[in-house]
Amino acid sequence: MTSSQKIIYKVENLTKTFETARGKVDGLSNISFDVKTGETVVLVGPSGCGKSTLLRIFAHLIEPTKGKIIFKGKNDSHPKNSKFGYIFQRSTLMPWRTIIDNIVLPLEMKGEDKKTTYEKAKKLLKLLNLEKFEHYFPIDLSGGMRQRVAIARGLISDPPVLLMDEPFSALDEIMRQKLDFELLNIKKKTNNTIIFVTHSILEAVILADKIIIMGLNPNTVIGEKIIKLPERTPELLINPIFFKNVAETRKILEKGLKFI
Amino acid sequence: MTKFKKIFLIILSIFVFISLWEGSIRLFSISNFLLPSPFEVLNSYVSMALSGRLFYHTWVTTVETISGFIFGALIGIVLGYLVSKSKTLDYILSPFIIAAQTTPKLALAPLFLIWFGFGIISKIFITTLIVFFPIFVNTAVAIKSINPNLKDLMKLVHANRWQVFKNLELPSSLPIIFAGLKSGITLAVVGAVVGEFVGANAGLGYLIIFGTGQLNTGIVFTAIVQLVLISIIFYEVVSAIGSRLMKWHHSEKDVHY
């Protein structure tokens, strides 16, 4: 990522408190970190640490209680002009739309020309090895394929940023790692900045340029780990350097989580 | 199951039913006052059909059923949608809606008769009232149970209200609304017949009352058979419309009620 070292997102003292029937619940407290353009930042932490909440704030689906996310140096906690693709935890496809119609949805809602959007979708289907399934319905696809379709939908508007909320967590480990490497391949072509949430340390190390490690009570950043690896291909998984990184990440996580 | 096997099973079960009917009449020598044989019913059915009487009464009941169903469905869907969108409206309307549902329709039927007369209007009102509730409840549930991720997705792609309605709310709620419509259409026939029982001069329900008065069980059974037949047809039509609109839906693949 030498070509672009500019900071795209600067997260500053982000805090989110939820009001529930049983009183206030801390969602996030005092989160700060940077994301550079073209970087893959992976948020890792135990369930309930607020990593999904954080991603939802990135996507403007919820507002922070305090703090802000500065987008490209603009002091604006609600940068509507930041274009991003969002990929949900479980494939959020519309069961009544065919695969291709699911993929074009974001552009369709913008009222963009039908012909060009379908051409674009076909290219993405090719990129994700789904050409044959263009006119299938989601129910006819496996979980892994559906999640690929969700990625294609996230990519259709050529967003510079991808926000991914545990996109492969519902899949088995073999499929998950296959898609992790597929995502890395896509990234080589599209050069997205990716913010990726997961609770799998292995997955985090496979994907990340930087891992942000989050702890519980308070739900805040307990460490950062820069990951430097040789070429990221499936052979990586038998490389000792890979496991060294996994072990070091795990150590930071364990140190921050007193109850482990 | 193959289509052939399905049809075979249906025909077989009807055949067994009719055989048991005929057999028990012969075995226990039941008088045809009480229970006519299947052939006597068929005889009465054919003669009433040929005279055009059956068609006339069927037509009246059909008009009442379909009109009541359409009104009830429209009101149910619109109110169900509004209530699912607004808590305030939910609280304002719910006492009336629950009261309308818990009041026995039979108790209201005489009132409707007084207000709207012996003709089809009073029957349409009763039918509408009966049909409304399951469709209303199903619509409200359907809208409330839309996948929250899909709602988020629509926000993320900056869809406007109409786009959300057309591309998410409507298709997402169709399966549950159609479940309501299916129970609604069978209730619609019940509503029309209840209305006719209370006071009418035409319709299959009227025919049952008339036949009973004459102690002519042939007429009564003819009317019942006809009611069963039109109920099945109405149900299948609603079902077919649903399948047509929801080719994608898994419940349409192998489950058939």
C-alpha cells in the first residue's frame, strides 16, 4: 500500500451508548484509530465488543453518542459523500429477486440505466465465478455462493470502500477461507479500502494489513497489530510466519481480556 | 410426489368417501329423509342445475362472497399496513378491531339485515367483516417481520419510500398476506351463507333453509355440495394467483394446503 498512504477515515473518541429498558448499555467507548486508503483493516474481538456497532456507525446506519469519524480530513461525523459497499453478516439477498436482479439493486434504486447496470453485474458475476447462476433465485444457491452474490452487490457501484460485517461467519471454515482468498483476489483488481469485522483471528490475519483488537467492558480498542506477510495465497496457511502473526494477535487479545 | 399420483390419491379418497356413504345407508337402511344417497343427491343436483335454479342461487352467493372478500381484503391490507407503520394508529384502532372480531358475526347479522335490507348488501357487509380480520392481522405481522437487514440495505442504497414499498415491503409480505387471503376466502363463503341464513330470498344458504323447511334433504345436500365446490374453486383461484406472484417462494415449491 505504498502508493496511497493517505488517511481515509480517522476515528476519534467514538462512543455509543444504547438506551434500553434496563438502562444505559455501553456499545462502544472511546474508540480511536486510522484507516488508510487501500488498506484492509480488520476489527477483531469477542461477541458483544461492539465491532458491528462500529461498522454500522461507519455506514451511517446509527449515530455515535460522542466522537466522530473524519472522512478524508473533512471534519464531518456524517460524511454522506463517502461511497461504500456494505456486506451483511448473513447474505441479505432478496429471495424474490434473481441473482442478477439482487446485484443491480443499488444502481436500480438510483435510477441508473438498465442496460449498463446489467452489463456491469455480468462482469461481477464473472469475477466471482457465478455466471451460470445469473437467473437463479437465492434459495437455489449454497450459503457460500449467496455470500459471493452479496459481495457482488456491494461492489456494483464501484465503491472505494467496502464495509464487511462478519460476512463469512455463517459458513464452514473451509468455505470461509476460500472466500477470504477470493476477497483478496478481488481487492487486487478493485483496490478497495476494506473495513472487515470478524471474531476469527485466523481470518483476520489472512486478510488484514492492520488488525484492530477490541476488548469487552469497556468496549474499546485494546491493541493494534500491523500484519506483514509474503504473498497472500492459500499456501500462506502452512507458513510459520502466518502462525507467528496469529499467535501475536492472540496474545494481545488475551492480555486485554482479563477473564480468559 | 408425481402429479399423477396426487390426482389418483384425491380421486381414491373421494371414491372411498362416497362408497362409505352409500354403504352405510344400505347397511343401516337410513331413510332418505335423513340422509339421501349419493345418487339421490346427484339426481337432485342435476335436475336443479338443468332448471337453472342452482345456477341462480350459486351466482348470488358468488357475488356476495367475492365482493365481501375483495372489500375485506382491501380494508384488511390497508389497515394492516398502516397499523404496522404507526404505533399511535395501532393503539387508536385496536380496541375497535378486536371488538369487531370478538363480536359473534351471527349477532350482528340481524342488525345488518335491518340496516341494509334482505338483498345482497347486508350479506356483503357480513362477509367483509368476517374476511377482514385474518387479512388485517397477517398484513400487520408480515410488514413487522420484514428482515431488518433488508431494511438497512434499503437505507444504504438511499431508496425512497415508494421504492421501499415496491421492492421490499410488498414482495416480502406477500407470502404471509396470501396465507391470510387463503383463510379469508374460505371464511367469505361462510360469511355469505351466515348472512343468507338470517334472512334472504336467494343464495345457497337460502336454499339450505328452504330445503330444510320442505324437509327436502336432496335440496339441502345439493346446496352443500355446491358450496363445497365453489369454496374449492375460490380457494384454488386465490392460491394460483399467489403462486403466480411468488414463483420464488419456497412454500410454493412442495407444500400444498
